[in-house]
Amino acid sequence: MDRIGLKAAARDKVKPLVLALDRAGVSPDGVSLAGLGISVFAAWITAAGQLFLGALVLIVGSVFDMLDGDLARLQGRASKRGAFLDSNFDRLSEAAVYAGLAWFYMEALSWPDSGAVLLVILALTGSLTTSYARARAEGLGVACTGGWLQRPERMVLLILGMILGRHVLKLVLALLAAATLFTTLQRIAAVSRDLGGDPREGPRRPRPRAPDLARPSTVAAGPDAPARPARPRTTPSPTSRRRRRSRPDGEIPLVDPTTTTTPTRTCTAVADPARRGLLVTFEGPEGSGKSTLIRGLADRLRTLGSPVVVAREPGGTPAGERIRAVLLDPSLPELCPETELLLMVASRAQLVREVVRPALAAGRIVLCDRYADASVAYQGAGRGLGKARVDALNDFALAGAAPDLTLLCLLPPAAGRRRCGDRDPDRLERETAAFHERVYGAYLAMAASGDPRFRTLDATAPPAGQVEQALAHLRGLEHDLLTGL
């Protein structure tokens, strides 16, 4: 299970506590303040020489840190003010715990351990700079949630070190000091790439160009707009190539759809010609092995030196994961098909703008577990809303970020259910056999459509065999990022 999946699983475990706090009338701010108070209490216990007891109290404080956001969303009180307070309380909590550890190594032992105190200072500094890098990037309008060691991992390591004793804790502090510095550098590098240079300069804007009277400056804005002359297709010069690549990630160049020769796709939005990356999506019914395939393929591509970004739908972003929790919640069987479709599209739009387009502009390979075709199958066919309606919403959400290749993992629904075994099914997995047969039929129709974007995989093959099948289809794309395959 990946990091996002682990967070979602942890939130499922504390959901009953969130509901209990809501019934008791507790406010999200009260939970945030309580979490801070518990962390300060843990720091005081630690400073008094009780590492193990301090760790146990810190676990309680960490649970409270998970509750405030979920409680705010449940009560409809989610706000920027609440997020701001929560972020500051988190920093204060960490600072208090590290201060307690520094006091422990200076005063609670028979003799001061100045080396351990230095490690505490370095670990705290790294933790704060990692958080500051994200805050500063978001202030510049750039998403910055990645990095090797985020706050949940830092707290887990710190608690484990406290439980295992002061000698192991010193090793953990050294690891935290190095890893948080590395994470900060990761975020600086990522934001610098997204901004196109020095982060302090902000996003670059396209260079002004003199008007060219020999060609039109705009194209048709949509199916109802009047036809306008198409831009003549010429071989671009190196200078023009550089210009296209200097566009900020958030900008989608206008392209005349009459100049493209690719077949009509399920995702009918026009792709961005300036992108340098590659978007590969994976579709199939429940239990078809997509997630296992993606992990194996991502590992293989990274071994070959390819820059890979893994995403999933619904979810893949902080906002998308919250939408995912609603969509898959078994306690919400009354969710109507239209609401389900709109939530899927909302999560997709966020993923495209926060993850997919920046990754493509940076020249990376995006492997996405489900994408727009999933709504064609699940909401269009499974719910009976129709392909045309789904396609219109997908075009709006994708904004041109159409897949280069879609791998269909085809497995009959009955076989997929057997693979899922005894795990607790989510809301969609609990649907009727007839629903899943309609979904499977939609995927079979995609495979038989003749669209070269769709490639089928033998989902009954072993995981290693599926990875080899996927690599064979990737080689057929002849993309610069795949020259090492």
C-alpha cells in the first residue's frame, strides 16, 4: 500500500472517533488545541526522563492531529483559517517535543549528551525547513506535497525511537536530521523546475511576440464557435521549440483540432503539443491487478532511469483523496449517479492541474491508476448516464491532458471478486453483479473500438508477465523518454 493509501486507511480507523466528537459537539479548533496541549504534555513527560511514557502520550496527540481536519469536513467547517491554525499548531507541537528531547539529553541523564542535543537541533531545523518549503511554494502558487520524509513519517520514526530507548533514539535523530534535509532539497528542486528557474522569480510568462499577419492568432473555442482559418503547419525552428517549452505548467496552448490526424479518442480533449512527458493510464474492472502492475512497471522504469510519477483516481491529491473517501464510503449507498459522476470529475480536474500537467511539462512519465475512461465505464455504462454526457464532463476536466496510451486489464467480474478475497469491500465493490457486468462490457467495447490508444493485457498472467506486456506496448510509442527500453 502506498503512502496515500496508508493515510486513507488510518482515517478509516479513526472515523468512529470523529463521529463521536461530532455527536459531543466538539469543534475542530478545540480538537487542534487539544492535540497541541497533549503534545506539550508529552514533551514535559519526556523532559522529566520518561521517554516511553512520553511516546505513548505523543501517540494520543498524533491521533488528535488526524481528527481535526476530518471533523471540520464532517461539520462543514473546513476553512483556510482552520487550515492555517492547524499548520501552526503542528509546528508548535513538533518544536515542543524536540525541546523536551533536548532537555532530556541535557538534564535528565547522569551527564549531558551534547552530541544528542545537536542532533535534536538539526532534526528540528530540518523538520521546520521541510514544512517552510511547502508553505513558501504554495504561496507562489505551486503545489509542493512530495518529498521522501513528510510529517507523518517523521512522527512515526520519532515515536519508535522514544519507545526503543535513548541510544536508538540518537540514531533516529541522526536519520531525521539527514532525511529532512534531503526532503527539503527535493522540494526546492521540484519547485524550481515547476517555476522554470529561481523560485523567487515566480512563474515565467511567455515572451511577447510580434503579431504574425500571415496566420490567425486564435482558433475555434468550441463546437458552437464560428469556424476560423487553421494555422498552417510548418516545421518548427529550434527557437520556436524553446518558446513552447518555456510556457508555465498552468497554461494550455491553443491548438486547432483540424490539424490533428489521430483517431477520435474516448477522451476527446485536444492534447497539449508542448508537453514533453508521457501519460499512460490503466483501466479495468475490480480485482484486475492494475495497482500491482503499476508498482511493478514503475519500479522497472525507474531502474532504467526513466522519471516516473504514479497517480490514482479518484484521489491522487489532498483534495482528491477527500473526494475518494466520500465516493468509496460504504455508509453512503444513497449517493445518486449524477453526484457520483460530478465527484469523480472534480477529483479528476484537481489531479490534472495539480499532478498530471506539471509532470508532463517537466518531461516525466505519468502512470495513472484509472482516468477518464473509468467514468465512461462506471458512470456512463454502470450507472446508465451515457457516454456522451460523461465525455463532455471529461473534456472539461482534462483540459487537453489526454492519455498517450491506455492499458486495459481485462478480467471477468467473477474472477475479480475471487481475487479481492475477504477484504472489506468499498461502496463500488459492493454493487450488484449486473452493475459490474455493465462496467466490464464497456471496457470490452473500448478494446474492440479500433482506437490505437487502447491496448489489452492478459490480466490472468503473473505480475512479471503483465509488466513485460506493458513494456512491449510502451516500446511501440517510440517516445524519447522510452529510448532505454
